[in-house]
Amino acid sequence: MRQDTGGEWTVTFNMTDDVIDELTAMISAYQTARASDLNTWFQVTVPDMDDAFFVVAQPPLVLPMPEMGQNELLTIELTFTISDYKGMSAKVVPSLG
């Protein structure tokens, strides 16, 4: 993935029911956080690297309709508005307990 640190960040997801549920939950959590003047952070990890990229961004408020082509993988592109690019830092590894 090639990305710059400009004002927009486009991320492509494979469109499945599970992904739609997760994206809808993310948008809902963003709206709840925004009502309390909180930011939404994203950690972008790269396999086999100790550090990750950290970005404060706003997701779209609705999911866009994907482009549908015959015999093509169904994907959905979300454009996030970058509020603050923090750069690289140590990965945050979630605990599963």
C-alpha cells in the first residue's frame, strides 16, 4: 500500500457481512467519541515490524456503495479525513483476556 500523509487516506476492504458489521461499529464508535470531543486513532501495523504507524482520522459517516463488476472481488473504499498523522511508534498489542 502506498500512502502519503495528506488530508485524505483511502483504505480498501473486501466487502463481506463481517466487514460491514465491523465498519458500521467503527462509525458508531466514532460518532459516540466525537460527541464527547474524543478522537479516533488508527494503528496501521506491518507484519514483522516492531513499530506501527499511528493516525488520528475521521471515517465517513455512511458506507459507500461499492463498484460492482462481473466476476470481480467485491470491495469497498473508505476515505478517512486525517486530523493528525502521528508517525511511527511501538505497536500496541491488544490483550485477549
